[in-house]
Amino acid sequence: MPCLIEERETMETDMNDIIGNCDILMVCLDTLRYDVAMREQQTGGTPVLNQYGSWEKCQAVGNFTYPAHQAMFAGFFPCPAEATSHKQRHQLFFPRDIGMGRKTPKGAWAFEGATFVEGLAHVGYHTYCVGGVSFFDKRSPIGSVMPSYFQSSYWHPSFGCLVKESTANQVKQVKRILAKTPEDQRIFLYLNIDAIHYPNYFYLEGETRDSLATHAAALRYVDGQLEALFGAFARRHPTFVICLSDHGTCYGEDGCVSHGINHPAVNTIPYKQFMLGVEKR
């Protein structure tokens, strides 16, 4: 059941209770469509993600990776699908120096700096980025912009879209980061998972073209890697998780292909947030 606007204020997490007390993990399932995410949720294709509540239907803040992330890193997160005002977006991080009369919304954490990543660093977090798509690969000037927001950033060709095992390789990198970080050091880690992004045909045996079916198969593959990711954070420290897509994509609907265009399949994304506790060692 979608979250009602009038209920939102009581359902949101107060980020002022999170900041300083919890690690924060932001997982972007790059290009994941809402309809595919919900179908796999309902048919049991994503048992790991299903443990942490239902997907919420939201409006993307951009129609491809770069604008969507620039908005989110500045604190402008997706709005629920039924929202009619930007004030109804998920208010997690608020840029103190801009917008809405400079009045911090209830439950949001006001940050200093150009991004909330910078703001978290100002209050003692170590910030990490594990990249996926080319906007995070640091192999070009534009691919170096967003990684530069973080104190430590990582990318390797084995994390790229063309590698079938990319998510498994990224999770291994995250686990190496956690292993070397002191437990009393609070961290913010952003993970850009690109397996669902094109090409994804190789997640279904015998397929040679991307399709909704291979998109769903890629999501099932990703879900199979998330148990290790979430478990590593849960064993370390209580962790607040933001899990979402940045935008969707088209596979021929209304003659549309890919993303970077405004179409319901591109502009509608899945979103959820949840806590990971400390497991017994």
C-alpha cells in the first residue's frame, strides 16, 4: 500500500537521531524500474530485499544518472508518487543555505557544504564511494566529479556494467573497506550498483538483447549479493540504509528506448529505507 501524504510526517526517520550514532549506507540500484522491482517483490524473486519492507513508488529527481545524483547528493531526494509539492519529498538531508526559506523540515538533518556527503565529513564521518557506472569510474573528467565528493572513492573495471559478476566484486570491495575501518569511526558509504543498467542480457542464458525479462534477472542477481553486504554492516554497527533507484529505463514502451527522456517508466522508481542492527558475533 502506498504511503499517504498525511501519514508521512509520522513515518519518517528523524535523521538528527541517526547522524553521529549510526553508520549510513546508500545503495543505488542504478536504472531499476519500479514495476520490475514490485513484480519481483511480489513473486519472491528478491528474498533479501523483501526482508526490509515493501518498495515505495516514487518520482525520480532526474531522468539519468548524473542529474539524479547531483540532486540527491545536494539533499533533494525523490518524492512519493502521489506528491504534489516538492515539500513532500523524503526529507533526510537539508542544505542549510538554500531553499524553503532556509527552514529545516522536521526530521531532516541540516548540513553545511555543497553536498550532504561533505556535511557528514564535517561532523566526523568518513565518506566512501564504490562506483559502478561511468559517472563514477574516474577515467574521465566527468567521471571524476561525483567521486570527488567523497574522502575515499573506489572503482575498478571489474565493477563495470560489462562484467556479469560486477555486484559481487563491488561487495567484496565494500567488505575490505569495512575490515580496515576502526569500529568507532562512523562511516557513510555510497554504492552504485550497475548490474541492472544496460547491458543486462547476459543474466538470462541464451539471450542476446536487453529486455524487461533480463532487467528482472539482473535484479535477482543483485539481490543474491545483498545479504553479504547488509550482513557486513549489521555486524559492524547499527546502520541506516537508503536503498533506491536513480531512474528507470524504457524497453520500447511508446516507441521509447533507454533513459535520459521523460517517460513514466523512466520517471517512476522504487525507494525504501530501513535499519540494520548489530548481529551476534
